[in-house]
Amino acid sequence: MSKSVATKALSRSYTGERTLTFLVGLFALLGGALALLVGFGVLGEFRGRRPLLDPIAVGWLGGHATPARIAAIVLGVLLFVLGLRWALRSLRPEPRPDLDLDRTEGAELVVTAAAIAGAVQADAEQLAGVSRARVRAVGSRTAPALRLTLWLHEGTDLKSVWAELDARVLTRARESLGLDVLPAAVRLELDTSPAKRVR
């Protein structure tokens, strides 16, 4: 089982957002370091004394005002669209992939993510010591994974629950779906009974 497939069961991947954030931060850091070097005169005394806005650049922009404005507007719109797309991608719900069991034309067989999660949840709730369960199918259509949360009764033997979960629930899910590998992340919680009122 590859590490990238197994990690899909643990949590939603934010690799793209983290990479972009890292690159933006890196460019900002390099820009700030370069500004400090110029300001302290490391790259020459003359450069350090020049104004922040280069007079040559200001003069060129004044002579080409229309193209400069068009370029600034296009750049602003592009940055806005990219930022909006990044925000929407970060906020969108995690996909729940369906599984294609048979892709034969005219005889397609698709199992929905809700059906997979419901079947596994029903099996998990039958385990001794489990009061309730929540299951979510994650990953992709080609590499599905499961994310399970089990609430246990107080005093439940964790080893027996873990063994039964693997031997009965997860093995049955793999066999039913025809998968050799079905990564699963399991979270165990103690089910707290409702507080009793004292009269």
C-alpha cells in the first residue's frame, strides 16, 4: 500500500494550499531580504541611497501610461481570479467518490459512497462493545479509503474490537467491493452516557 493512498484515509489533503502558501511566503521573505541588503548598502552605496520608486521606472510609466494601466488591470484581475479559485478550492466539501465495480458498456455497476459508508457502518455497529459508528468513504474512484469513528461502551476491550473490526468489517468490505487494498483510518471514542439527574 503506498503512503499517498493510506494518508487519504487520515485527513483531507491540503498539499496544494500548503505549497502555494510556502511559495508566497518564500518570495516575500526573499523580497524583504533583498530590500534589507539594498537599504544597508551591501549592494553598493549608490543603490542604497536611491529612492524606493526608481525615477527611470517612474518616467517610463509616465510615458506609457495607457499600456501600464492595462497591464495593471489585467494583473489585478488575474490575481483576483486566482485568489478566488484558491479560496473556493479550500472551502469546497471533501469529495465522496463512488466506486465503479463494472465499466462494461450497457452493464455498468456503480456503488455509491453513501452505500459503502452505510454498509460498513451497519457492520461496525454490530461489533461487541460498539455503541455507534460513523463511516465516510473518501479518496478517489480508483483509490477509495474509509474513515471510521467508533464510540465504545465503557469497559470495552480495545484489542477485541480492533481484531473484530479488521477480521469482520474491513475484510468483508474489501471482499464485497473486490478490492485488494482498502485503507482505513479508525478513531476510537468513549461513548459517554447521559448524565442522570439527582432528585
